[in-house]
Amino acid sequence: MDGIWQNGPTGTFDYWLGLGGPPAGLGEIAVGRKRNNCFEVYAVDRVDGFAWHTTQVNQSDSSSGFGEWLTGMGIQGLGQIAIGSNSDGLLGVFAIQRK
């Protein structure tokens, strides 16, 4: 998976940055913004349908990249995935089981 960031509110976009991904490869992805303004990326792998996530290390420096891809959300067989945030900035992850 790759990402690209704008270098200011009216600026141009920087270069594409490789974010890696789980060994099974990624299917559906969803991106949310945490309370600290860092992006959190959730994805479903193509093989087992596990949910994976990674977090932006530093929101003011796109070159610092993202952390390690982690799983362990306790469910597999997922298809679509989505993220929402409530008024205090906490993220909620929602997914649909594969048919």
C-alpha cells in the first residue's frame, strides 16, 4: 500500500510513500484521523479477511511514515471495512462479513 500527502493547505503533493502491508495483501481499506491528527489506516487482507491497522507516526512529517501493520482484532472473514469518529475524536471500526 502507498500513500501521498499534500505539503500544506494549498501546497502540492509530496512523493508516494510505501506503507507496506500484511503478507496476505490488502483488499478493502479505510482511513480515519485520530485525536492527535495522525491518520490510522485499517484494511482487510485478501486471504483470510483479517482486519489490520497501522498508524501515522508523526502527523506533521509525512516522511516519518507509519508504524508496523498489526492485527488481533479477533475476527476473520471480513469484506468491507469503514471508519467513523465521534465528537471526542475516538474512532470506531465497522465491517461486513464476507458472504
